[in-house]
Amino acid sequence: MPKQVWQSEDGSIFDTEQKCQEYEKKQALLNDLWLAIDLAREGDDPRRVFEGWAFSEHFFKLFNYLSKEDLIIYKDDFRRLADCIDGKINIEKDQ
């Protein structure tokens, strides 16, 4: 028996409509973010773009080395790093 699937605009396949809609919403956000990064790189007043996203200018400069897809791939690592910095995760080091 065939299984119903949902396909996003970029061709990704999902087993539920909700997952597909969440993915498309994240993609739209990342597309907007990436457009803002490009505008900031090329524009004469990058601070205007940075302030709209509430990130620091220097943080956006890190994106020069990442692709939009990298943000998705490493999203859990970004969260973990923020949790480490905030002291929510205690990393025990071997000594």
C-alpha cells in the first residue's frame, strides 16, 4: 500500500504535512537571513542589516565561511555551544 508523503518546494520529502511546513518555514527564514547577509556584505551600511536581525556585526562575519545548509547541519552544535557558554552544560575534561 502506498504511503502518503509531502514534498517541499525544494523537493525534500517528509512523512507528515507538519514536518514539511516546519521545514519550509525554516527555509524561508534562512533564505531571508542569507539575503540579509549578502546585502550587508555588498551594502554601504551593513549595521542596518545586522541590527534588524539582532545579531552583532562580528557574528555575521562568521557566516562568510558557512553556507545556508551548514546552519541547518550544525544547528544543534550552535545550541550546544550557546548552552556551554551560558553554563547550562558542564563539560568535564580529562586531566
